Amino acid sequence: MIKRIKFLGIPVRDQDRALAFYTEKLGFQILTDQAFNDQQRWIELTIPGATTGIALFTPEGHEDRVGTFVNTSWEVDDIGRTYEELTAKGVQMSGPPERQPWGSFLRMTDSEGNTIILSGK
């Protein structure tokens, strides 16, 4: 049966800009980058040490999803340190980590305007 989630699709408008953001600012690694059709490439990235990756790809007809909330939460080791490191790299954050009884999180915006939740201790 199902054994894992292979990747999460993140809709992007500019694949080169998004690829630079995810590899240079977040440290993801390229698993595959190849032609998909005349308009897009299939770009799949891996997170070092994780089994789930992301695909920087927008299915035809879903262009309106670019720049919206991506319904996912990414776990980080140290939310405060992650905030400091990513902010220093120019990554847009909604503000410092928010601490709640159930955990801490922050909202990150990628190069395409997508909002992603980072959570951790």
C-alpha cells in the first residue's frame, strides 16, 4: 500500500527564480530537472535527510494557485535559529516565530509569493 508522500507540488510562475530560491536560500537539492513540455520543466527537489521532496511545477489551468497559501507545514530543528538564518538570507517572513501552547511556527513567503508554514521548537 501507500508507504510515503514522494513530493508536494508547489505552484510557481518562474521556475528558474523558484529553483534558485529553494536551492540557494533553503538548501534543497535537485533530484531532477528536465523538460516536461514546451512551457515547463519537471523540477523535483529533495530535502537533505528527508524522504519527502517538492516539485516546482504548475499544472495547466492551476496558474491561479501561484502566490497563495500552500497547505503544508515544514518541521525545522530550531524555529528561532531558522528565522534568523532565513531572514539573513533575505527570505520574507510574516514576523518572528509565534509561540502557542501546541507549538511554535512562522509564515515564510517563497520567491513566487507562496506562503508556507515552518514549525518547530
